[in-house]
Amino acid sequence: MIEDTLNYLYNMKRFGIKLDLTATRHFADHLGNPQNNFRSIHVAGTNGKGSISTYIYSILRQKYNTGLYTSPHLINFNERLVFNKEMVDDEYIEKFMEENMDYIKGLEKIGRNPTFFETTTVMAFKYFSDKKADYASIEVGLGGRLDSTNIINPEVSVIAQIGYEHFQQLGCSLTSIAYEKGGIIKNGKPVVLLDNKPEVVREIKKLCEIRNSKLIRIEDYCKISDINYDLKSIRFKMKTEKDEYDIEAKNTGLYQIKNIASSISAIEALGGGIDKAMIINGIRETNWPGRFDVISTAPLVIMDSAHNPPAAHGLVNSFKNIVNKKPLLIVGMLSDKDVYSYFSIISELSDEVILTIPDEPERAMNPEEIKKLVYTMFREIKIINDPIEAYEYGIKKSSCILVTGSIYLVGMLEKHVGKSVMPYDVN
């Protein structure tokens, strides 16, 4: 049964996060190194890497058999592994775990337990190999240098926005974090850099010089103009060193403009016969759920999985420009996030908030604890522990709702309202 298989997988989270490629390399080698059977683009960063990975996948899919590996999922585990507009089916997951259970347990006996993410990463690579993928767009889990995905040899590496999240594992300075993210840069392969903070640029430039890799900085490479937007789409013009594009995208968060620019720049660096029409259509078809996701217009309900201060800044800017109304906030947070800084930013939008509990029992932060931190930031704070109760209360109370704070909250409520989680337009 798939439930038993997934429960076993999720139980592997007890082994935590291990920034060490040893187990992943051994596991992949045991399966014949499936990651070498397709070409890839590798995407790291603190914010935007999931969106960029998905745009790249959608563009490549216009011409090639293409896989997409992202994490975490919104609703179902299967969302993590996508191939040619289909999520991996339950049968494949069960078969993979059944065939490799002895190997996994053998690793446990010698003291190096494969983690949840190590196992799912190798599963993804085997899946794409079995499907005979031409390309895969691969999102880094955490960091880059020692992330399980970093056993691939990508054609292009992309580094999105970088912030201080996971500083406990990656270091307390932007330079050290950039060094870890830059660990995905491979010798002689081009690198697309979205972030423009001086410390980040210096470190990535240094790594590119060491590895003889061409650096493409979005700030210099792309010129954006004629930006228009509403609740349905963003439209803008983009000029690169190679071409000009009239872009229309369904994800309306303004922060997606630079993510789209990064995706197109990566495709241009890749080459491979992807033409302008394929790029434009790939962007138009992309639907990346849980990111400035307009669930309804009456009442207006927007869900956005912004969960750290940089993402909060992007969300606030988008909401002020696109909606320009005061929303009732419904927020749930995980305890390992910078909660105080997050709320100090998001409180710019509203003085009313409902605090609730994300669907991640081990890491969810108690709303009472959040209230103690943020009580001076809001005129009205209500605690409703159950997210569905909080949502139903909110839509009765207000004509404008913003659900945010954790992907585990957004995912649960998108499931509740029946929202599609497909990373593309199904119509």
C-alpha cells in the first residue's frame, strides 16, 4: 500500500539532514548512476529556486522529454517527481522502495542511514532515467555543495536569491552561504546569477574564475520594460544579449519577473535548439501553485508560501502593487524560521491577523508563542489552531484574505479548497 511506503519514507526524516554526499553517491552507484543518463540544469538559492526550476522545466518540455524534481510538496509526495506533465505514480514509488529496501536497511546496519531526502533524490534520478528523459530541471534541497542533488553534472547552474535561512548549516555570513550555494558550479559550465548583493557576487565570481565557468548576471544580461499586471497575469518585455521577448505569465507575484528572467537566461546559455516561441509558450503554460496564488476573487483569497524575510518583502511589494487593499492575514509558521523579522515585514500589509498551526506537527510553532513575539505589531490577533477553521472564519469575516507563512499551511488549505497543484496549465 502506498500509505505504508510513504510512512516509511517520511519516518526516514528522523535521520535529519546530512550535508554529506557519501550515502547518495553509494546509493546512486548501486543503481548504475542513473543521474548520468540525462542532461540537467541545477538550481540553488534561498528564494525563487522552485519557481525557476519549474519555468525551466516548462520551457524544455516544449521540445524534450523533461523531468522536474522539486521539494517540498504542497499536498502529495508525487508532486516532487514530474515527467512530461505527469506526476510519478504510486506504483513506481512502491516498486522503487520495495526493490531497494534491502539495500537501504543494509546501509542502516553499518551506521549511515540514508535520509528521506537522499532516498527521494536517488528515486528521482532513477525515475528520470527509466523514463528516458532528455533533460531534468533539478532544484537543490538545502545549500548546494553538500546537497544530495549535487551528484549531477549539469549543463547550466542557476543561483537565485540568497538569504540567511539555514545559517546554522551554511554559515552566518552571505559569503559563506554563497560559497555553499556556489558548490553546484561545475568546471567549464555556465552559471546564471540572480542575486546582486556585493558579497554574493564577489564569492560567485571567484568560484566561476576557479572553475573556468562563464558568469551570467541577470542584472547585466537582462533588460526588463513595459511591466503590466493584474490578478490574472504579468506581462512584460525582456531583452537579453541574444533575443527580445514579450512575456505573459500566470503567476502574478512581481518577484516572478526576475525568476522568469533567470530561467530564460539559463535556457539561452544551454542552447539546444530551444527557440523563442518555445520559451514564450513555456512561460505562459507554467502554473507554480502556492506562489501568489489567486484562489478566488469574491472574496479575494491569495495564498503565498513566503516563509522568510526576503520572501516576505517580495510578497508585500506584490500585494501592495497588485491588490492595494488591506487583507486579513492568516499565518502559520515553523519554529525554525526568523519569525519576528517575518512578521515585522508582513505586518506592513495589515493590522489584523489570525494565527494558526501549519500541517507539520514536529516543526510548527505554537500560535501563543508567536503572539508573544508580535503582539505590538497588530491591532487584532486571533488564534484559531485548526487551519481549516481559521480559513472558514476568515472568509466570512473579510472580503480580502492573504494566507501565508508556511508551505505546509498553504498546501493544506489549497487541498481544502480543491486547488490544482500541477506545475503547468492543465487547460
